[in-house]
Amino acid sequence: MDYSHIESPGLIVFPEIVKSNINLAIDMVEGNVDRLRPHIKTHKTQEVNELFMDAGIFKFKCATIAEAELLAISNVKDILLSIQPTGTSLTRFLELLLNYQNSQFSCLIDDYNAADKINDLAIKHHVNIPIFIDVNVGMNRTGIIPKEAFTLIEKISKNLNHLKIKGLHAYDGHIRDVNIQKRIEHVQHDFIDFYALIDKIDTDTYELVVGGTPSFLVHRTNNRFVCSPGTFVFFDIGYSNLFPENTFKMAVQLISRVISKPTNSTICIDLGHKSVAAENSIDNRVRFIDFPHWTLKSQSEEHGIIEVQDHSNIEIGQIIRMYPYHICPTVALHQYLQVIEGDKLKGEWIVKARNRKINI
């Protein structure tokens, strides 16, 4: 492949692999696209939204107002904002509802007072707002515990007439057991109270949105659940250890160039903190595709130092290919993805929702 026109540091994406990952997810729910509500936090691009819709998927999940607006720009029918909007996020959420009326927007709720404020705005603007009750199944980040959720459901249903409960939402990002049987057992244990909750409500009318990419292997077998994985569409090293071989494939590579050889055993590449997610320890940021024995030793804002032992065969300007450990925040660091088809650069996918605001 000719890398002369590839920007570094940068990301390259292979659309055929993206399509393959989407089709595999559909196959894993036995072709029932109604059981998929993919999260767009990983890719944040209009082009991938369109690939999903080309495959028949019509409902999505997102984490920010900008992501929600990008979905609306993509003419998505059903958009779940996976936060409980407050402050300016709440006013912008209402603006989305009023400005993109071809899309249905919903949001999460886990607190009655927050729901009351949203209901007041709905009354003021003469709209009804679909909501999902956010249930805490052990991650302890957001959500109401299952044993208290039924009371919240009853209270909202009785008193807040402009909020329409559409379903339940249960995210279990803490469940990442490497052994699949232990992961199954972990889900079964942490969802005991959630199962009890759904037995008390009318599951024929409620959508039950659960899980992320790691627990997708478990939840896909439960026909009552709508699965909301996100990372799978590009995939990364962090999750590859949690999946069998020949499932999802890495659709995005990090591209860097050697810019210096400061010592006999190290090289410097143009890959610093600003180009790859740095929330993990230095040994869990990238995997070198062509040099698996290399070790990333340190980074600054624009530089990465690699221990190579012998750099006599390494040239200044040489391309270094990597897979990121965590693809989602890595994509958000880049303005665009460079599209590769047939080993040639075919254009760019702009990461439009990396910004906090598009229009609204």
C-alpha cells in the first residue's frame, strides 16, 4: 500500500471491515435488526450511520447532544440520548425535538425531580417526550437500583403526563470477564433484580435496552433484550481479548511515522497523547501490527518513544501501523478518518460529533 498521501499521526478506516462487523452483529441476533440499537460513541461519523441504515438498522443510542444531532442529520428515525439531560443539555435536547421532527428523541431518567423539570419543559413547548428509566445493574455510574425503579415508574406514570415511558435501560460496562462462562454468570448475577423488575411491568410495550460490546455475547441470546453495543463497529485491542477469533475485526489503524532515532535502542514516532487515548497505562495504549515485540516506553504531546532494541533496519519517515487499545476516545482525538479501499486512499470521513456542538 502506498502511504505517501496518508497523514500521520492519523487514522485509516477500512469500510469493508466496518460493513462486515455490522453484518456480523445482525447475524448474532439472528437477523432481527429490531434487537439492535447501536451506540455511535465510537465512530461519531455520518458515513457509519448510513452504513448501519443501509443494513436495515433504524434506531440508535448516543451519549452527547452533538451525537444526537448527527443522527438526526442522518435521518435516523429513533434516537436515544443515553444521559439524563440537565442544564444546557436539557434545553438543547428540547431544541433537537423541535427542530428535527422527523426523528423521535428519547432520554434517560433515574430521578423524579429531574423528570419533573423535563415534564415542565414539555408542557411549556406542548410536546410529549419518550423516556427510558435508567437502571443501575452494578456499574454504579448512573441509574436507579432495580428495587426502587418500579416506584419511580409508577410515580412518573401517575403525575408527569408529558413524559411517556418507552422502556428500561441497563448498561453493564463493568462486566468484562475474559472467560465467557464467567461473563455469563456475572450477567446472570447482576441482572437478578432487573429480571425481577421486568416481570412486574408490561414487557410487551417496554423496550429493554441493555449492555455494551463485552456483554453483547451474553444478551444477544435473550430475545426480550435490545442490545446496544458500540465499540464493535471499529473494534479495538482492549475488547479483542474478550471475543473469540473470527468474530469482530479491527477496522481502524493508527498510522505514525518515525521522526528520530535518539539512541541505539529507541526510536521516536509522531504519536503523542494528542493522537491516541491515554487513559490507560503506557503498555495498554497501542499494539504494533508489524513489530509485536516493540514496547511503547513514553509519550509527550506529539511524540512517542519506542524501545526497539535494534533500529538499524528502521528508516526515518518509515510508516508504523498500530491498533489502539481503546478506539472510542482515540477517534475523538482526530478530525477525520482516512478511507482506504482497494489499498488506496479514497477520501475522508469527518468525525463530526467529536465536537460538543454541531448546530444546536
